[in-house]
Amino acid sequence: MTEDKILWTARYAEGDLNETESLAYESLLKHDQELKEHLLDYLEAHGSLRMLFAYDNERKSLVSTLEALNEEYFDNIEAAEAEIDTVQPKVTKLSTYLRWVSGLAAVFVLGMLIWAPWKGDLYEQFNAAPQMNVAERGAEKTDLDQAATLFNDKKYQEAKVALSKLNLADSQNAMVTYYYGVSLIETSEVAKGRLLLEELFKGDSVYKYDAAYAMAMSYLKEDKKVDTRFWLEKIPDGAVQFEKAQQLLKKL
């Protein structure tokens, strides 16, 4: 019986029922919870696909193709005046059933490949700039201390303003340059931030490989894996960031 309802729902959703059969289906749908669940499962699966690809222009053609195979008829259901003898098809096209199942499988597989929930967001996993530590206990707070507090609290917009002033006053301060560059990237001034970090990498300060890692993160955020690899591979064995860089390289 359950299998019959699944097949019936597949034919209804695919538009393979004639007018009498469609009315019979809609009439039963009013009070048959199991039938409602089958139809809702179908709609939910295809609705999830639309949501997954909603703003991805490159996949619009795929969405259109899948949706063309599965038109929805649920929105305009009209209540039947009289009960119609339920005529559930015992024989149906196998292709209709397989088409529905294949559609659900496509939603699942595409979702796994594109969304990959088990993999998570690599940028969120690996983007972690070291804490900005400058103050000594009991020492009077300076502008640099205040900038460090803002940065460590991830208040990047405010930190950027404070670090900008410090960088303007002393452009040779590698620590200020590094954290200012990261703050710029975190506040969408990516090009400017990269210029500072790349210049820092060319030098010999203790922030040389921090800068390389931050450059890699800026490209990872944009899903530019080739550029991300380029900068990660510049981090040598022995650098603080080496192990994390190697872990990320394996995941790319």
C-alpha cells in the first residue's frame, strides 16, 4: 500500500495522471496523512535544491534542468465536492518512479558535493591570526595596547582605525604592519591588506611567515585554491605556521 502511494505521488508530481486521477488524489490528500507526507517529502527535496543553488549563477542551468523534470502542482489544489472512488494505479511506468528517486538522489549527492557539511568551512577552521600581545602587567596602556585589545576581541573595524594611525607613525614596525594588514583583509579591504603583507613577507622580520599564512587565508576566503597553495608552500618546516599549513594543503 505504501509503495502504491509513493508511485501514485510520483505520477501526480510528474503530471502523469489524467484529470479524474488527479482529482481522486487531491481528494484523498485532504485526510490521508501518509499521502501528504510523501508529497511534502517530494516538495521539500526540490525546495532544498533551489535554496542550495539560489544565488549561484553558474548552476542556474542545472537547477532549470532538474526543475523542468518535476513541476509542482500542490499550490492550487481545489477541494473536490464529492468523494471519488480511490483509484490507485497498480501498474505504472517504472521510469516515473525511477525519475523521482533519481531526482532525490541528485539532490542528496549534489548537496554533499557542494555543501559538504562534514567538511565544514576551511576558512573558519584555519583562519586564526595569533593574539596581539604587547602590554606588560602594571604598565600604562598605550595606543598600541588599545589596538591589541580591539584586534584580539575581533573588533577589526575599530582595530583597523587604531592600527592605521600607528602604521602611519611607524611604517617599519613589523608587528603593526602585520596586524594592520590582517585587519584590512577582515574588513574587506583585501587588496590593500595584501600589499602590506606581501611587502612584509619580502623582509626578514619574525612576522615573515605569519604574513605568508595570512596571504593564504585571504585567498582561501575567496576560494582561490591555487593562490592559497602558492602561499602555504612558502612556509618552511620549522616555522610556527608550518604544521597548520601542511594540514590545510592536504584538505585543499
